[in-house]
Amino acid sequence: LTVAVLISGTGSNLRALLDAAADPSFPARIVVVGADRQADGFAHAEHYGIPTFMVPFREFESREDWGDELLAQLDVWQPDLVVLSGLMRLLPAAVVDAWAPRLINTHPAYLPEFPGAHGVRDALAAGATETGASVIVVDGGVDTGPILAQERVPVLPADTEHTLHDRIKPVERRLLIDVVRRVATGDLDLTAIA
Ligand code: GRF
């Protein structure tokens, strides 16, 4: 299975996926890493000699134009699966329509709880005693797609957004790696997902 990973930031989840895929027995290969900005996470792709592309959001007139360029880049690589791993950008409908359900996203909350760009902060603000990590199929909404995997993560009284996110990310990475493995082995058929 060939995989394209899209990021915006540090790419720690990307790094975990790259490390897993470096094992020859892992049934998926990361073929390209893309970002909507100059993402620190590109360093992880370079470490593994994996090509990268950047479609800088701020250089486009509209989200739709940005999306069209993203589609053009993805068409170059023709991956079997696109993984959003810390892409902090809502995809335009044209991208979701072209790639779903071979388009999955990781989210640092127990969806449908705390969707959106600040799931960790929102869980803390709500006084939640537990939150979680989720891997979903991207649909036209914000973190509303079918849930492929999720797991609870405790919130501790002294947690900050940073300490809580740091507790969530390892769970997120494990879930993501397992979902990619299951898609690659055919154990999980995304086209059969409603
Ligand atoms: C991850 O928790 C991801 O789910 C969220 O932002 C974080 C990105 O972290 N959207 P990183 O860039 O993988 O370190």
C-alpha cells in the first residue's frame, strides 16, 4: 500500500508512521509527505529520503485554488491512501470528493467529543476527566467522518494543553499505525465504510 502523509507542524505522528514503515515487514510504504506550509516535520521525511511537496496556503487566492494544487500534487504520486497527520487545514470539498474514503485523519480527542482545531484545549476547558484519540475517515464535515479507531486517554488534574497532548499523541500514533496496517492487509476495507 502506498501512502501520502499531509502535515502542518512538527510531524511527530508522521515520524512514528515513518519509523513503523521503515520495518520491511510493514505492509505500507510512505511515498511522499506534503504540507500546507514550511513544516518542521519535513525533516522526518528527509531523514528517510522520502520526497516532500509544499502547497503554501497563503500563496493562493482561495481555499479552492489551494485544494486544486493539492489535488495536482497528489495526482503526481497516486497514493493508495492519504493520511492527514496534523494537517491544520480544512480540505475543500473537491479534495474530499476526490479522495474519500481513501483519506483518513488523526484527531487528539474521543470523537464526536471535542472536534476541530483545539480538541485538546477544549477537553481541558470542559473539565473532562478523560478524553482520547481517534482515527476517522475524512468526510465533508469537521472531524465528523466514520470512526476507524479510538481509545480513551485520562486527563490529570495538573494537566496543561501540552502535557495532555503529549499523553494523547503516543496513543494517536499507535492507532494510526494500526489502521494503516489494517488497510494495507485488507483487514479494513475503507470502501466498505458507510
Ligand atoms: C496531532 O495530535 C494531530 O492529531 C493534531 O495535531 C497534532 C499534530 O502533531 N491535529 P504532530 O505535528 O504530529 O506532532
